[in-house]
Amino acid sequence: MSRSNAAPTPELLASIEDVVPGWLTVPDLAEQAGVPLSQVRSWLAEGDLASVRRGERKVVSVPEGFVQDGLPLESLRGTLSVLYDAGLSEAEAVEWLHLPDETLREGTPIADLRAGHKTEIRRRAQEMAF
């Protein structure tokens, strides 16, 4: 898995802000999950979660939809890997997972992942590489 950590453009950041309904900071996620900050940082480093630096202070933030029952959404890691392999940056992957798509059962790729439809979402992510 190779992900680009290039700084997202202001346009991409604006789009992400428009499509992601809620965020968790690293300390908030650690508290919610009942784990040390180092565990959340490991999830980010290992690709279990993706984040975007947001706001004036560029705070590392994780979309709320990436977390289920206080832990990283199980199907997210493999899906992120496919998106990175397709050439998306971390910020682009966050955006793609939240973009509305009327052809999906749940309306967005992340909603479909949360509903257990990972095969369809990963197939669509793989198609972007070609």
C-alpha cells in the first residue's frame, strides 16, 4: 500500500468539508475507543484509518464514519489499500468514500461499507486504477 501524503489542495479540502458529515480528533477517538493516543496513531500509520489535517491549526481528524463501536471500521483498511493502489492520496480517498453516488444501495461508499457491502465498493475502487 503506497499512499501519497501530499498536502491536499484548498479545493479538495473544501469538497471534503462539504461531504464528510462529522469528524473525530485523535484525542477524541482515543477517548471514545478507550485506548491510548498511541493506539490511534498506530491505526493511522498502519492504514486502518485515514485522516485529513483540518482547520487553521491543521488538526489531524478522522471521519466519524470510519469508526464503528469505537474501533476502526473492519472493512476500511482493505478498501483504503485498494484506493491508494489506484493512485488516490489519503485526502482523495476520504473524499471518494463520502461522495454521494445514487447507484449505491446506501448512497455513499462509506455508508455501503458500514452496511457490509465491501465487495461492491472495492470493485468500484479497483476500476479507478484502469
